[in-house]
Amino acid sequence: MYLGTQTGDIVKKQLLVVAGAVLAASLTIAPLAIAQTTPPVVPTCSQAIAVQAELQKMFNDATAADKAVADAQKLYDTLDAARVEEAAAIKADNATVPPLGVDSQRTKDAKAAVVAAKAAVLAFEAKGVTIETLRKNAADTDAAAIKVKLDAAAAVTDKACRGADGVVTTTPSVPVVTYADCAAVRAAGKAPLLASQPGYRTGLDSDSDGVACEVVEGTSTAIPNSINTGRA
């Protein structure tokens, strides 16, 4: 009797394990089945245009970040090239027989180019922004990845805004609010701009705190008390 009872208990435990596995599987499969039967959400024309506009702004910011890196790198490349030419010109002067005793015109031009290139680099560095920072910003805003999303959004907009007659109407029923920069936001009297408000985009929010174009000290417009920026 003892052995039979012990065997029965083992069988019961095995059945409980199997039942638990079946229940877990059913809980996993059920949401998948529901998801498969749920129709996809189709955006309205206005919604599609708004998404595309935001992605376009993000792409513009990303390409601007890439250009800033390229422009900064060009400054350093120009200085390096000028130094190489200066060294070559001086070497050529020293190899002249008999020695010139003075700088040749080539050397004078090369030295002047180095001075100008140095001045350009110093002016860039005086802004307090390093090329490493610019590269990080460009890496954080991957223009290529955003472009893929932008193209996909354009296709969605085309589908959402195409009428029964096949004509695409890209004029939204609700105007899409966009601002070129914070100066435009302030000119429109909308500063500071919250993440929940029309026209907000990450490119306007320098510290990524959800509040874009905070009014700087010394201006007449203050941040409303109702806005919680999370700062003391």
C-alpha cells in the first residue's frame, strides 16, 4: 500500500507539471491568436502627415549633425595639408644651391596658409564644441536609419491620403505645426514648448527634458508655474 501511494503521488506530481506546462503554453499562444485577429490600426491622413513631418525634422537634424562633423573635419584636414606643404616648401628652399637665404614665394604662401588654417581651427575650438562631441551627436542621430523610417512614413501617407478617385491629398484637416528653430517658437509666442504640444521636436529640446525652447534669463517671458520641468 505504501509503495502504491508513493507511486500515485509521483504520478500526480508529473500530471501537475504537465498541466502547468500546458497552461503556460495556452497563455502564451492566446495573446498571439488575439493579435493575429486584431485588425491593424490605419492612421488618418492628418496623423500620417504629422508623423512624416516629425520624421522629416528628425532627418534634417541628423543630416545637419553629419554636416557639422564634415565641416569640422575639413578644418583639421586643411591645417594638416597646409603643414605638409609648408614642410615641403622649406625643404625645397634648403635644397637650393646656393641657398636662397630668404623664403621662396612657395614657402611664403605655405606659411600664410598654415596661419589661416590655424586661425580657422582656433575659431572653431573657441565655440567650446569639440569634433568628438559632434561625432557623438551624429552617431546618436543616425540619418540613414531615420531615412528608412521617413521613406516608410511617406508610403503610409500616400496610402492614407489617397482618395477613392486615386488622387493623393496631402493637405491635412488639422494643420501640422512646425518650427524651424526656437526663435520661430518664441516669435509665435509658444515658448516654452512642451513635448505634448504641437510643433515640439527633439531638435528644439537641447537638454532632452521634454521642454523645448526654455526662455533664457533676462527675457520678458517666463516659464509658466504650471510647467514642471523637474528642475529646482
